[in-house]
Amino acid sequence: MDISGIDTTSTSMCALLAVLATHPEIQKKIQDEIDTVLGENTPQLKDRPGLPYLEAAILEIVRFMSHIPLSIPHQAMCDTSILGHKVPKNTVVSVYTSPGNVQY
């Protein structure tokens, strides 16, 4: 059984829902576009060109969220801290890129 892509898809969908929950103006713009293009119809692939804002929002979430680690997991050799977070000795640490957080 092939289950590849399930984690990244669910993570992206959760991120999209979080953005829509915290930015109702984006949610409204997407909903208005869907209502205008689809009305009461079920979406089909042929409708995709008519939904540029929805597609842009999805692509922005995929760009913003990273699912790829920067390196293999490492183990802390002693008690330390990373960006102010305490990391006890023998803790396994994985570093992921975060394009949405430009501070780091």
C-alpha cells in the first residue's frame, strides 16, 4: 500500500485552514470566487482556470510551509539551548527550513 504524500498533504491543508481562520478576508475572497465560478455546481478540473485566487492561496501555503528537513537528525551531546529553547543532552534534533519566519 502506497501512502506517500499523506502527511505533507494533511499538513498543507491544516496550514491552509489555519490561515483562513486567522485571515477572514482571504477566506471571503476565496469563497466569493468559488461562488461566482461554480455556483451550486460540483467543482471539476475544467473549473481550475477560473479559480486563480484559490490556486494562488494553495500554492502560497505550499511555498510557505516546509516539509523538508535541512539535515539529518542530530543528537545533543550535552545540555544546550537553541534560540532560547533548552535542549537536554541526548535529545534528537531535526532542523527544518522555515521560509515564513524570516527572523531566523
